[in-house]
Amino acid sequence: MYKPELETMDREELEKLQLSRLQETISRIAEKNPRYYKKLGEVSPRDIRSLKDLEKLPFLTKADLRDAYPYQLACVDRSEFLRMQMSSGTTGAPVICPYTKADIEQWKDIMGRCYMAATVTGEDVIQITPSFGLPNGGFGFHYGAEAIGAFYIPIGAGRTLLQLKLMKELEATVLTAISTYPLRLMEVAKEEGFDFRETKLRVGIFGSEMWSDELRKRIEEGMGIETFDIIGMTETGGVGMGIDCEAHNGIHIWEDHYIVEIIDPDTGEVLEDGQEGEMVITTLTREALPTIRYRTGDITSVVSREKCDCGRTHIRVDRFKGRADDMLIYKGVNFYPSQVEKILLKFDEVAHDYQIILDRDEGGSETIRLVVEVTSPLSEQQVARMKRELADFVGITVDPEFVKAGELPRPPGKAVRVIDNR
Ligand SMILES: [Zn+2]
């Protein structure tokens, strides 16, 4: 049931609700799962008197969740599970998020809110392109569409030609996708002479992979739409934890369901608002698998806890800069692939794909290559400019190598931006 008043609560009221829900969550873990409770240091729920006391609790990591495969941290009986989603287990055991009936309701609620924040209503036609399978994206967008009563096209991943055909013929107004998929759609549209301006598409809701402001601008111009950046992960119950609103001044995270902390990834110290660090999430309303102080790996900062221009009072964090484990160190310089992308996409000739290849030469020194797809060659001055910006803003000295658009291998699933052979 959609309740807009929950999104405009006073901060004081919101924090009171968070505290009581946090106490309830810890009580439930204490009662239902001794292993999990032990991991929390068996802190008494009575010792959590303020939100600041959350800092007394240890962090939960992805490794902890993997070690608990499949359900060892679950806080309900298996008979109460209704369904599950699973994070891609590219390395090690996967993470499973089981859902109770109430968890599905919670998911519907937050996804419905996300659609509303992105100006989507029951009048819209939503094309859902993330897969309907173990990753959480497809089902999240589906539950949200049901919550707001919108018509949706559950096409799922791939089949790009069919996507374009249905988008046009079924008059989709909203596209939901993994954030690099719109580029694939645009690429195929170009080959097919398909014009997005002849469709009814007006809104894009994208997430799951880091996408820079430059990439966003390119998608918005290419498709003639307004885009919204949605966040959420399997470990916290799936997509829909937050989204940027029409004001586009930070991503709101639904604070009646989640507590947000930003920490120094090295020391674990909680940082002041505005300082950049790793986002840590505590779920307040998840039944089957509540997560306490989960280290998400996403790098961001708190933009504001004040009321937004849209009227919502829930916290806003910056668009993600990357993941803590995406950070590269080359010859002592720390940087994120997103910083390189930002510079590359300033040049219209650059297509969207690029690869950073790190290696060692025979003498053991680190080497870096940057291979960039282009639609047409860059002038000498442009290349010089690109090199200067990479050196000045990112701190790396590299001669970019250019290949034709489409020449970099494109494996299915997430884009491969970094190859580290060191
Ligand atoms: Zn807002």
C-alpha cells in the first residue's frame, strides 16, 4: 500500500522509527538465530539506546554471507520462505536472499516508491529488460509495477531486436535496465535505423552497474528520455533501496527501511556527511535475512539529510563512484575506472566500450594499456587533450589505443572494463 506520508516524515520522527525497528531486528536475531546473534557479539537490544549505538556492532561482509550459504543466517523457518534471489557467484559461493511474504510486500512497497519518484504512474507502460531469474532485477521491477498498477512488458534480458520492436509497437513509456544495456540498444538502433524519438519512451530507470554522469548524458540525449539511478542489491533485499528523484540531487534511500552509514574502508570509522567512503547498510524491515551493518563495497558520500526539493525527507547519497574492490592501484596511484570513463566520454568520437589492461613487463615494472572503441578517429589535438586529462585528473600516463566500435570482445552480462594480469 503506497503511503506518500512515509517519504516526507520529519527527521526526528524518522530516526525514532529507525531506532525502534533496529531494536526489533536485533531482538528477532537474538531469538531466532544463535549463530547470527553470536556474530553480533550478543549485544543486548537494550544496549541499543540511540542510532549511534549501531557503531558498537560488527560489520557484516560479503564473505560472511557466503560462509553462511545457503541459509545459515536466516531468521525465519524455511517453511516461511516464499522465494529467493541469488547474487552472481563469479568468485566463491553465491549469496542467497530468501524472502518471506512480508519481505515481498516490503520489496513491492519500496519498488513502487522508486517508480513514483521517477514520475512513473499506473498510466505508464514499463518495459522490463533485466533478467527474470536468479539476479533480483527483473522481479524487483515486476513487483513495483504491480504495486503501482502499471502495465508492464516482462521481456527480460537480451533479444535486442525484439526489445526495440516491442518498445515501439506496444508503446513503452518506461525502460528499466542494467545501466550499460541502453548503450547496446542505441548501438543496434543505429544499425537498424530505429529512432527512439518515434517511440513513446520518456523515462529510463537504470542501475546495477556504475554509470558516470557522462554516460548518463549520452543515454538521455541518444534516447530523448529522463533517466533515474536506482540502487539495491541481493544482500539487502534487491533493487529499490533507493533512487534519485526529479531534483536529481542525490539518491534517496528509504530510511524507514534502511540505515545508511558511510565508513572509511580501511579503518571502519564512520565518516562525517560529505566525506567519501564505503556505504554500509542495515535493514530494518527484512524478515528472512536481516543484514546488520552490511559492507556494500559501493563508494559514495552523504549529500544531505535535509528535505529535498521534491519534498522527500529521506537521506540522499551521491551517485556511486565505483566499488571499493574496483579501485585500481597502478604505480602507487589509486583510481577508479569511472574516472577514466568520465574523461573518455567527453569525446563524441568515443563509443562506449573501453578496457584498462594492467600487466608487468619483463623487468617486472607495471604497465598499463587503455584500449578505447571509437566511431571515428580523433585528431592529434584531441588525443593530446585526452592524455593530459588522464594525467592531470586521474594521475596515469598512458597512450590510448583506438579500435573500431564493436571490436572489443563483448561477453554476455556485465561489461569487462579491467583486465589485471599483474
Ligand atoms: Zn528528492
